[in-house]
Amino acid sequence: MELRKVASVLLCATVAWCTGCSKSVEGEGKKWDRNKEAALEMKVRYPAFATIVQTEVDSAADKMTSAQAESDDDAKIAKMDEANVALTKGVVGKLQRIDQKQKKIKKEIVTVTTKAKDEGDRLAAKTVASEATQALAAAKQKLDKGSEDASAAGMLLQIVDTDLTAVLKNIDRVGAKIRSNAAKTGKQTPPKATPGSKTGKTTPNAKTTPVTTATWKCQYCKNQNKASKVKCASCGAGKK
């Protein structure tokens, strides 16, 4: 009896999990709204590619309209998925990847330049930050130029994407090294302070030996004189 209950629970859990993971008309509809908004944002951000982006959005929208006409939910979901895929590839997809990489590079430039502590790391950070800044400027120049031809635009964006990928790898490598050095520096144990030293405070209960000054006693007047004196400060007798 117990075994049957366990099996029943497991079956229900499996069905629920599969149902939660499966695509739905509502889910694909929400995904479409997000994807379309993101695509139109690329159109505004990169106006040199606006014509191509709008063409891709319109083409994907036709697919979505065709999907909505399906009466069968499974067929509708499949076609809605195709429309979403169409909206996230091509020039739109390339622009989105490039946009993300540019943001990450800018963030890493700030990270490496602020994390670098010693002279070697600061020099490496300065060099890689300069190279990354130049690469971003070169990418912007290409993106501002753009192209109205889809094929030429795709090739141009592929070049920009490849260049930015190389920059990211380099700045990630330098950043990892700087973070590693910073972590090692943070783990170093500071030298233990000794009583009276400049690196720490004197332990309250520590016994200290009083500093004494050598003296000599005059055999005539019994006055105590400093060791450096050759005559008694009191009676003028010579030191013996």
C-alpha cells in the first residue's frame, strides 16, 4: 500500500514538472512581446541598421500572425516559437550580442582599473583599458556606418563581434590576474607588534625595563654626575 502511494506521488510530481517546463500559448505570447521590444530598442540604438531591423521585425510579425490563426494549440505554439526565434536571430540577434559585449567591456574597464593595487597590476590595467577603449571606439565607428544590405550588414556585425570577443577575453584574463593578486594581498598576515614598536601598541601588562643613564659619584661631595662629565658639576673635582 505504501509503495503505491509513493509511486503515485512520484507520478504526479513528474507530470507537474513536465507541464511546468512545456511551452504554452501564453508563454510564447509574453516572450514575443519582450523580443519585439528588445528588437525595436536595437533599431533606436543603432539607426544605421534601422531599415534591416524593421524588415526582420515585420517578417517575424507575419509569422506570429500566421501562428495566431491556428486553431490547434500545439500547432499554434510551434509557429509562435518559430516567430520568436526569427526575431532573435539575423541582424537583430547580432546587434543584441554586440550591445551586451560593449556593456560588459565598459564594466570590466572600471573593474580592472579600480582593483589594481601594485605597480605591475596598475600598468597592466592601464594598458588593457586603453586597448579596450580603442576597440570600443572602432566598433562604434563601424556601427555608426552600418549598411542597408542585410548580407553586408551581417558580415560587418560579425567582424565587430569577433573584435569585441577578443577584447573581452584579454580584459577578462587581466582582470582575473588582478583579482587573484588582490586576494593574495588580503590574506597576508600583518607582522606581530612588539612592545614599543611602531607597528603596534605596547601590551598593557607587559613588563618594560626602565631606561637608565650611566652616572658617576663624586668622591668629594658625593654628587651624582652624568657619565659624559669629566668634572663634578657641584664641586668641580675631577672624575676618578
